[in-house]
Amino acid sequence: MMVLLAALGLSLSAAAHRMPLGMTTVVYNEVSGSVEIVHKLHRHDAEQAMLEVIEEPGADLMEVPVQARLALYTEAHFQIARVVNGEPGQPLALELVGAELDGDYVLIYQEYPGQLPSEIAVRDDILRDLFPQQVNRVNVTTEAGTQSLVFKRDDGWLRLVLE
């Protein structure tokens, strides 16, 4: 009986362990005429990252200055570029809009004025420089549907042809 309880406890703790995952959505908003980018990170992962980035014990995402630092970190670790001759060109000038807490998650907002080029390259290094097991998913939605990119380990620029 004890062995069964121990095995059950082990499998429950393994199931409860969450894989570090970041989600980014990229959608064109016809009303504003701009591309809206929303990064969604688990709050615990973001707080651990901020401890390393700002090297301040007790960094709390309830504090606006810590949210601002996370937003600036995110801005520096996410890029979209026009593909030129099969290679990523100059990154597009994404505008940082802000960040907020949403339950167990932190949301970071960026915008790009106008529409995306027909072929893009995306680089998403958010938290991957700090946590080797981090996986980031980027969903790009156009009129033709949603296309996804998944970044893990040493992935650099990944390309998408937008229909």
C-alpha cells in the first residue's frame, strides 16, 4: 500500500510540474490599422527572470517598475523582420505599449503601425537566454488563418510566408 501511495505521489508531482512556455499572438487590427502583439508569460517564470535580469531580490511584478523592466527585456528579446533575398532583413520598428498582470500571467503589449510584409522572419528569445528548457510559441493570424512558430533550444530566426 505504501509503495502504491509513493508511486501515486510521484506521478502527481510530475504531472503538476509545468513546462516553461511563452505564448505570443500577432494579429492585424483593421480598426487601428496596426499589428497588435501580445506576449503571455507565466507570472512565476517572469518573476524568476526578473530576479536574474535586474539582480534585485524580491522583485515583485505587482510593482510597476518591475513590469516596465520586464517589458523592456521582452522588447529586446523579440523581433520581426522582413525577409529579403531569403534572409531576415532589418527588424521592424515594434512599439512597446505596456504590460499588465492577468491572474497567473503577465501580458506584454507591442504594436507595429501598418501591415506585416508578405514574408517575415521572427526571433523569440524571451526567457530562452535564462531558462534552457523554455519553449516559445508565436501565433501569427491573418485573413487566411493562423500559422505558428515554435522556438526552443538554439532556434534563431524562423520564417513565415503570410497568405
